[in-house]
Amino acid sequence: MSEILLTIGMPSIPSRMESNLKSMFDKITTQIGDRKDIEIVSILDNKKISIGKKRHLLHKIAQGKFCAIIDDDDDVAPNFIDEVYAAIKENPDVDVIHYNQEAIFDGISFLVVTDVN
């Protein structure tokens, strides 16, 4: 069995499995393709655990050297896995990989830029 390089964690609740989680899972598994060193894990609960606690639990059960948490109501770029995977392969000794993201709030789109400098 190969070592897991990347874990994709997806917190959700049962009432959103069909409407959100399934479509995100399908999108991510399509992007993963035949890579065997990427896993997907999810935690479902009936709103008894906060989103922060679910994310923490996902990090604890993740087997990957790197872990990305994607909320079930988020979206990812069509090349999300390729980009993250390439960044990991190019920078295997870093602790964090950051990237810019588009956020949409009340129909207004804006770019969230991260800069470690």
C-alpha cells in the first residue's frame, strides 16, 4: 500500500449529503483520477459538532502528509487537485501550501490573496 500524500477532508451533515456532499465528492474523485496517494475522508453529524471541531477531527483522522479541508457548500476549480498535487510535489518539505481564492458573498465576488511575505 502506498503512502498517502494528500487527504481531502469534507465535513457535512446528513441533510446535505445529496445536495452538497455527493456533488463535491464526485467532483473531487474525478479530479483525483487513478492517483492512489490521495484519500477522501468525511465526517457527518446532526449539527451536534461545530464546524471547527469537525475540521479538527478530520485533521486527526487524515493519513496524508498534507490535508485540505473543503466544506460541502464550497466549490473548487476544475484543476484544484492537479494544482495542489503539483505544489506538494514541487515543495515536499514545506508545512503549508497557500493559494489565492475567490470568495462570493451576497453575489459579490472578490479575490482573497495570501502573501507570506
